[in-house]
Amino acid sequence: MLTPVTDTDGAPFWEYAARGEMRVQACGDCGEPRFPPRPCCPHCQSFAVEWRPVSGRGRVWSYVVPHPPLLPEYAEQAPYNVVVVELEDAPRIRLVGNLVTGPGAALGSLDPERIRIGARVQVVFADGLPQWVLA
């Protein structure tokens, strides 16, 4: 399993995820949500930051099923999917993850034939990592 590489700006995202919470960074002045986390708002150039809870609901915006695996460590788990999810309550935010059958399920647990662009999904957490299940 890959572990996230954290930086100062993104560390709170992973701290919340480790507690089973989906939060995104937002500007403390104009309120615009942003991802990936960064120190300055691209809309108003403010350095004020807050972390807002979001529902964790979204839609599959895009996906791929890698063949062959890009990383040798994942060869035994192939085929597996990688999805881009557009958040329902912050549609400018798109997060990358895996669509699985349940929290902690194997990366290849969901038949790739079941994945559709626009499918509704819900975040689940396994070992501090956000994953997605069909809603």
C-alpha cells in the first residue's frame, strides 16, 4: 500500500482522513474551496486558510484501469481502477482514488465493467486513505 507524502499545506487533509473525515482546504477570506492544498488562494491571493468538512459524496468524473500496472508493487492487484471524483458539494474539487466494494477492500474488488462516468459515489476510509464506493 502506498502511503501519502505529506507537506505542510496538505498535512491537515491526511490528518482528517486518518480520523475518517473528508475535509478540503478553503480560503478564509473569499471562501473558495481549493485542492490540492496550497498556501495562497488562486482567486483572491489571500493566505487565510480553513479546512471545511464536505459530505464525501460525488460523481465519477473520469477513470482508468491500468494494464500493465505502472508500479511493480501493484502487479498482483491488477486489474484495478483509478477514479477521479468530482465532489458534490465542491464541484471544482476533484480527488483521485480507487473505487472499491467497501472500506479496506482490495483495489481490484470492484469489477471494472461496473464503473461509469457520472456514477454516484461516497467516500470511505481505510487506514487513513480515502477510497470510494458506489452510492
